[in-house]
Amino acid sequence: MNDLGFRMLNSAHRALLAVTRGRVGSSVGSMPVIQLHTVGRTSGARRSVMLTAPLHEAGRYVLVASKGGNPRHPQWYLNLVAHPDVEITVDGRTQPMRARTAEPDERPSLWAAITQVYPGYAQYQRKTNREIPVVICEVREARA
């Protein structure tokens, strides 16, 4: 899928959530759908994307920068690398979070858990030569 296709899918997902007031489209299997808000690395503008979080617990969401196995990293990932202070909206509540790429020593256990939740991520990894980044988002204190 190309970038335009991903944008159209995101727009359709947002519309579905709005029309159904979150009753449809708020999860994919056991994965909650989250809205990740980043700051554009060149524009400085607020950017938002709909994603799933295969691993999640109170105050922590783990995201996968797969882009469906595309050879390029998704724009949202490049944005959060440049500006790791992000926000995540889940069920209408927005939390300030700090995003970071999983360290090499923590990635294998996270990847195993991720692919157990959704085996499609392993298929995406086989489609590309890049190592698909695993992103850990943890709660940060809101700025006054």
C-alpha cells in the first residue's frame, strides 16, 4: 500500500469511530486502536495517525513501525524519533507520552510477544530488509 492508501485508510477509520461514537473500530482483535499525535520533524505541525497497540498496559503502549512491510519507515516513526514527546488518544482520552525505540536487548522479547498477538507483523518483517522498529510509549507528566 502506498502513502496515499495509508492516509485514506486512516481517514476512513477516524470517520468510522466518529460515526459510531467509538462502538465500532476501537479495537482490532485484542489490540486497541490508538491515535498517535506527533510533531512533524520538518514542518513542526501536529500530525495524527491511527495505529494498533499489540502490547499495552496502564501507562504504556507498544507500537510497531511496520508500514505493512514497506522498505521505508512510516512518517510517524521518523517524526517521533525527531520529537519523542508525543500524545496518545485512546477511548477519547489523550495522554502525554514519551516515545522511544526499543533497545536491542529488549526488542527480541517484545517482538516475540507482538508476533504472538498478531502474526502478520512477522510477515511484514519478511517482506522488508529493514528491521521494523518497536516503539515504547510511556506516560510523561503534562507540561504546564
